[in-house]
Amino acid sequence: MNLFDDVPSDLPSELVDVLAEGQSVRIERIVSTGHKTEPGTWYDQEQTEWVVVLRGEAKLSFDDGEITTMKTGDHILIPAHRRHRVEWTTPNEPTLWLAVFFD
């Protein structure tokens, strides 16, 4: 399997593929094309998330006011329960993420 194969460009919502998971870890490939988190909604996850942008660009915001712009190759560690949201992803091409969730 290749992470860059079968990347659709026209999606009504984000595509999340679980690539592997175990008792305390989950690895996902996420494809976004102009997608963002619904207004007023925040991710507040039980697990820590390490995420890298493999292709495209995105903007994340955190409830403490921090805003992070990510481009290809950028990665970030988001501790469990750090509230965050996706504000923007590249609208004209897929943004491809690799996310690892762990305890």
C-alpha cells in the first residue's frame, strides 16, 4: 500500500482511513480538500495526536488562541484534551495527513 495512492480530489467530507490500530495506538490517513471543522466545534481527544502534513497545507487553531499554519512536511504534537480545530485546508488540491493517536 502507498499513502499517495487512491487520493480522491472531490470529497463531500474528509476521508479517514484507519491504517493500523492496537490497544493504545491508532494510525490514520486523512484526506481533506477545502474541509474545516464545523464552526463552534472543537476536537477534545482522549489520546495524544502526532500529525504530519504529507501533501497540501492546513491551518489549525487552538482554544488558547494559538494558530498554526502547516505545509508539506510540517508536523505537530497535540497533547490529549488540548482543544483544537481545522480552520482551513487547501481548497484546490487534497491535503494529505498522517495522524498517530496514542496514550
